[in-house]
Amino acid sequence: MKQVIRPGLISGTIHVPASKSDSQRAVLCAALADGVSVLTGIGKSDDEQAMLKAIVDLGAKVNRISVSEVEITGIKSLPENTSVSAGESGLGLRLLTCVAASFDQKVFLTGKGSLLSRPMNFFDEVLPKFGCRVSTNKGFLPIEVHGPLEGNNIEVDGSLSSQFISGLLMALPRSGKSSSLTVVDMKSGPYIQMTLRTLKHFGIAIENENKIFKISGNQSYKATEYAVESDWSSAAYWLVAAALGHPVSVSGLSMQSLQADKALLNALMNAGCKVLFESQAIGVDGSGIHPFEFDATDCPDLFPALVVLAAKCNGVSLLKGAGRLVHKESNRGFALQTEFGKMGLRIDLEDDLMSVYGTGKLYGAEVFSHHDHRIAMCLAIAASIADGETILLNADSVSKSYPDFWDHFKLS
């Protein structure tokens, strides 16, 4: 899909979609529960649809009550020759693989798109320590696992992604013995805390002290009702748009959320913006915007939105955590550098540091999303303030997390 964007104003109050991170965790927990759970506020992103299909393939039942409400009956037993796909969801694949390994049966897991090129060596290295047999394609998909996982006390590397740790935290309570995980070089800690909160809601108790997780075995997931949060990651683009001068605000966000990307509010304040808490929405006054520094190591999905914010600043903004951008839906650091370079913005990458040389000016160009939903959304916001027309190729990649993005992106 090609989207032609001319500069203009985005206005109004936007209610962003469900957090696909929160939703996928809740869907899988409901599938592991004995009984019927009801999830409200669920979204329609590609990743959420892939997770719903995956749990059906694992033996759960899904009854859609409405567009945003589903009823999930937990897995009683796995079908024979179980095969599941995570679509293009890295989180989904990592959670599903660990959970599949908790069953006493072979499960074949695969995916599509960029997920086929994302490394999965973690499973080869870690799952056998819990007595699970694992076969991968030299550290890539597809994966075959044969559990059940046995409790163990191990040290595990958390530097590549917190999603692997979240997967183990979901699977190990089903083991017959207790376990402990000592996580070295843990990244994206807020997402692990999100996992722990969701598990607690479904009746699973895990002790956590610093980077040590103590997990009792023989626990059972309990069916429950669960309300999925709105997505701070999606909200980031509209809040940055507000900082650039668009009269737009965002509704439905929880200030009590554990989502890592809520840290955008700190980045905005670092850049001299004022966050405005209206009666039912959040807005931003960017009249005092200036170059800023921000550590996005624990929230790397914010980089695309932060680059747009930095482009508006007159000077050099420094973003830390760029080393975590390689294994996303695209090589996100390279994609940002390449596409914004076409729009007249200089971005330097050196190890873990991204330097953005903002001038306050961007220029229309033909740009490409790299099949990455977050690159597509940030380029759209950038195009709205650029001089001249922008042509965005592969604009439909937004469906991975935000299918309604272009409906909400209305310029006047």
C-alpha cells in the first residue's frame, strides 16, 4: 500500500488501540487456565489475531462476544501433532515456545516475515537446562520443543530481550518442581513486571527480588475476567505529534500502567515539553521544545517516535539504547537513519548511541517502512510537518499493531 501525505494538521482526541503486549500475555494466560476467562478491551492487530489463532491450535476455545471482548476456554489437552504459528510477533513466539515446552508433547512452532530472521538461540541454550528437548534451524525458526519443563535453578542472560524471560515466567509455574531464575544484564525490566502482574491476575505467584525470580512449581492458572490496557506505544506517535504543534490529544491511557513506553512522558519533559492532563485525555505543549537526552534501553520501541521529536529540535539530541534496534521487525536503527536521511535529517549511530541532528526542518520524499509498523507510523507523523509531499511505501505495515492508524491520521 502506498500512502501520499501532504503537510497539514492532525486534530481531535484519539483513543489508541489495545496494548498488544498486554493483550497477548492475557490471551495466553487465559488459554492455560482451567475454565472460562473473559477478556475486554482486546484489539484487532495482526499480533493479537495471531495469538488467538495460536491458542486455538493448542486446544483452547475462543468465542468472540464483540469486537473488543472474547471468551476463552482453557486448554484441556494438546491436539496430536500440534503446530502453531506466531505470525510475525516476536513476543508471541517467545511466550508460546516456552509455554509449549511445559507440555509433555512435541510442539512445532513457526512464524513469518521478519520473524524468520530473528535469532532464537536462547531456546537451544536454555530450555535443555530444564529437561526440554529442542530443535531449531541453527538458532532460527522453525522450532520443535518436547517438554515437560523440569524445575531448575539457573542463571540466564537477559540482554537480547526480556520476552524470553517472560516466557519462562509463564511456563515454569506449571513444572512439577520449583525453579529460580537469576537474570544477568536484564533489559526492559518494566515488561517483565507487566508479565508478573498479569500472572498474578490469573492466580500465579512469583517472588521477585532485584533480578532473582523464585517460582514455585505445581501452580495452576485460574480463569478470570481481565481488562486489556490501551497502548502507550501507539500513543507515543500522537503525543509527539502534539509536541510538534498538532492540536491532538490521547484518551484511554492509564497512568498506573507498567508499560515501558509510558516513559515517553519523561522524554517529552526532557525536551522541554509540558504534558497536559486534561479531564479524559493527555495533551502536550511543545512550544518550549529543545534538544534532549534520553535513555531508551528499557523502551526501545520509543526510538521511532523520539527521532521525530528530535527532528523538530534545533540541535543534537542523544538517544541511548540503539544497540537494541537490530533485531526488530527491521534493523530499526538503519531504517531510521536511511529514511529520515531522505527527508534531510542526519542520524549518526555509534555502538549504543544514536545522535539526531535536528534543524526543525524536514522535506517531503519517497520513503519506505521496511515492513515495520513503527517505522511507518513515525514517517507519517514526520511527513505531516515536512515541506512538500511525502510518498510512504508499504504503509499497510501499521496493521501489525494499529490497524486503524490511517483512519485516525486525518490531516486538515
